[in-house]
Amino acid sequence: MTAANMFEQGLGDAVVAAAVKAHVRTVARWRRTFGAEGREGLRSRGHPGRPPRLTGGQRQRLGELLVEAPAGCGFTGRHLWTQQLVADLIAREFGVSYHHDHVGVILKAMGFTHQKPQRRARERDEAKIEAWRREFWPALLKKVPSPAG
């Protein structure tokens, strides 16, 4: 609309382009549209393409479900979310089927990232490990003959 105001003031395409930080050819196209359709012709028409199959509320609910572990959503024996598992969840919860590869696009748009778990045992006891490093390991090193030896 800033460009439309400038067109009405009689300013040239180069001046308008510099002011709105657009290419001169884009401004020339806007001027033609403005001349033919007025300000209404310059209004945004929204995002082109197919409308999303999941509503905003469904995406929000999906995000809430993904915070839980897969086992908490009824996928027994599964500890990590995979794209295929999320596709199955979407189909089950919302009745919408997506190819598992496209699920990654949806998750990225929702702010989720690919993550891999750390490879550590659940039974890991940090206190015992530190005690071993502090007490047992030095004793072992004393028993090893030196390489120059």
C-alpha cells in the first residue's frame, strides 16, 4: 500500500523501488495492476497451493501428543518417535494420512527437530563411575609397565 500511495503522488518506479526495497520491474508490475484494479488489486491474496489437511487445532494437539513418549500414545514397545510412527499417529488420531517423508516437513514447520538419543544405559550410575575413575583406574595404571621399560 506504500507503493500505491507513492503512485498517487506521481513518483517514478525507480524512486518507489528504492523506498520499498523492491526491484524496479516488480514496481512496474505493481503500477500496471494498480492502474487496472486500484488498491484492491495490490492486496495480498494469501498463500497459493493446496490447503493443509490438518487444522491449526489438530497441529497443536499433535504437538501435545508428541511431547509424550510413543508408549504413552499407545505404541507399545516403542521408545522413540519416527516419521512413520508420527504418520501412524496422525492417521489414528485425526483420520488424515500422510506419507512418512512429508511428516518431516510438517514437524519442521511445527518447530520440531531431528534428534538422536544419547547411547547411555538407563542403569548408568554416575557416582559409581566417578569413584571408579578416581580410585580404581589410577591403581591399574600403576600396575602397567612403562613403555620405555
